[in-house]
Amino acid sequence: MTKVVHHTYGDPLDNTPDHLEIVVIPKDTPVRLNNNGRCALFAMAGRAIFGDEWHNQMAVALKVTRRNIRRWETGYNLLPESVMVEVAELVRAEARRLNNLADSIWS
């Protein structure tokens, strides 16, 4: 299951959300997420592949600037579908690498 948390702030000077929505998405459900959901998945994928300090390595892998990575992560810029396709491929490649490692351990 993936949890996507979306906050809506009414007053920009107030740090308290006016509205909090938690969406639980079953793993097998194909969905099209709004930019906020994409941002959360983008950051989750970055951390899963590269660890907590993922921004630089993701920028290199996607051939973009670190600034683009930060803007996509925060939702400041719209996260393009084409980038999410590339990120999905990076996740699949990391999964294959880990599966091969697991096979080597059990051989």
C-alpha cells in the first residue's frame, strides 16, 4: 500500500493545514495521480534507489539539474509524465539488481 498525504493551506502565513487528506492506494491499482501524489512517489522512489541523499544521484540519472529535482519534489514545477516513466525504469532496474543479489546469496 502507498499512502499519499496532501495538505491544503488556507493562509500562507499559517503553518496549520486547513485540510488533510490521506489516500491509500492498493499496490495493484493502476492510477493517475495529481502532481502532489506524483511528488510523493517521486521522492519515495529517489530514497528507495539512492538513499536519503538522493537528489544529486537522481539528477545525474535523469540528466537534469538538482534544482529540477527539488522543484519536482516540492511540487513547485509540474512533474512530467515522461520523468515518471524514467523513474519507474530506474526502480525496475534497482529491483532487478536486488533480486540478482538475493539469488547470489541463496546460491
